[in-house]
Amino acid sequence: MLKVVVTGPLAVGKTTFVSTVSEIKSRHTEERMTQAGALVDQLDGYRADGEAAKTHTTVGTDFGRLTLDERMVLYLFGSPGQQRFRVLWDDLVRGALGVLVLVDTSRLEAAFEVMDMVEAADVPYAVGVNRFPTSPVHSLGSVRAALDLSPGTPLISVDARDRDECLDALIAMTRHVLAPLESV
Ligand SMILES: Nc1nc2c(ncn2[C@@H]2O[C@H](COP(=O)(O)OP(=O)(O)OP(=O)(O)O)[C@@H](O)[C@H]2O)c(=O)[nH]1
Ligand SMILES: [Mg+2]
């Protein structure tokens, strides 16, 4: 079993990503976002209303499975995005082969804290940049600089609703994880 964690700040498309790529019916622990959560969940105008309103959020984990080839079956765990669920992080990342961090260019600063946690976990990772209609378009180079990624860290543009793009992101991540192992 190859465990992969999909993480990132609130509402970047983690749950969407896991359900898009999973070959089994993915499992989710979504709860309706309520007014009671408004004070702690930092949506700050973040698709909180309007047509693309965000009504649900992940409170546990998303789970899906993806067979890349007969030797490589990925078990995907999507993390919650809200800061108050950070207590789950250590358990979630334990034993992970790699991490895919999703970021949204309209709130890159929200990714810093997540990047710190990922770095601290000492698990190899790749970064996927999601495109939302309202997000400013930044070149991958400027995102790399803003997130201070090392040159070897894969950085891929990905639409979490597009299966091929999600597969490309996961393949880039697994290649990055496996490359050092293959050279020994
Ligand atoms: N345009 C666009 N919309 C997306 C993309 N990924 C997700 N969405 C939409 O963004 C909204 C939030 O997606 P979720 O998958 O719930 O995000 P999440 O990261 O799991 O959210 P939390 O669990 O609350 O942190 C949904 O309405 C998705 O349809 C993307 O790549 N592009
Ligand atoms: Mg989610």
C-alpha cells in the first residue's frame, strides 16, 4: 500500500481531487458549513456566497484509491483544510509515501502554514496549483519563488475536476518520490 496525502489550505479542491481520481467510490466526511463556524473558519469572502458558494467542508479525511500500475496502487487521503483540524495532521501523514499540496493563487499566503507542516513532516512532496476563475494568473515560476520551493520540487498546474490533470500531478509526485530510490 502506497499512502499519499492530498493537503492544502481551505477550499483548494482537495476533496474534488480525491473524488476525481479515485477508481472506487471515494469516501468523504463533509459537513455543512454553518454560521457557527463563520468566526473560526477563515473563509473571508472565499466563495462563501454566490453561484460557486462553498457549502460543505471536510471534517475528517477523504479517501480514494488509484492503481497506477500493477506494482503501484495509491491510497489517497485528503486532509481537512481548516486550521482547527490540524491535530489530525500527524496521524494522517504517518507512513505516507508522498504529499501533494494544492494551492490557490488567490490565497497563496494561506499555503505558507501548510507548507511548514509538510516540510516538518519530512515527506517528499509536489505542489499543484489550482485554477479558479477568480484567481490571479501567476506563472509557475512566480509561484515557485513565492512558496520558496527547492528547484527539484515538482510544481504542476492542475484542475482538480480534470482526471488527466490530476493523474499527471500524482505521477509527477510519485516520480519525484521514487527517483532517489531508483538511483541506489
Ligand atoms: N475552477 C475550479 N474549481 C474547483 C477546482 N477544484 C475544486 N473546485 C471547486 O471548489 C470548491 C471547493 O472544492 P473542495 O474539493 O470542497 O475543496 P477542499 O479543499 O476539499 O475544501 P475543504 O475540505 O473545506 O478544505 C468546489 O465547489 C469545487 O467544485 C479547480 O481546480 N478549479
Ligand atoms: Mg475537503
